[in-house]
Amino acid sequence: MSKMIDKITAEDRRIAAEILDDLQAVLYAAEVNLPSLGIDWRSAKATGVILIDLGAARPEIIERLVVVLRRCMRP
């Protein structure tokens, strides 16, 4: 079963990895480090749904992320 899911989700996994790389690059440029950022591969193998896990981060890191997001939302 797992090999079938791997085959079916190969393109989705590739896309998720590219998106994760893009997100990490943007966060790095904004000096925001989410230490647990990654792809939840176990869930993907079990369900076929690829999830990017933002993980856990200290409040001051999330505060920096909020500042970055608010700046981007300004007209």
C-alpha cells in the first residue's frame, strides 16, 4: 500500500518540497527561523495528503513572522 501511495503522490511530494524550500528562503531573508519547519512525511504515507508542518517556535519568533506578514499586507 505504501508503495502505491508513494507512486501516486510523487509529484505532490516534489511540489511540497519546492514550496518548503521557497518558504524557508523567504523566512531566512526576513530573518525568521522556524526551527521545526518541515514536511510531515509520515502523514503523507498514511493518508496520501502532503502537509507542511510549521512546527513549534518561541513566541518572539512568531512575533517576527507576524511583523513580516503585516508589512506584506500594507497597500
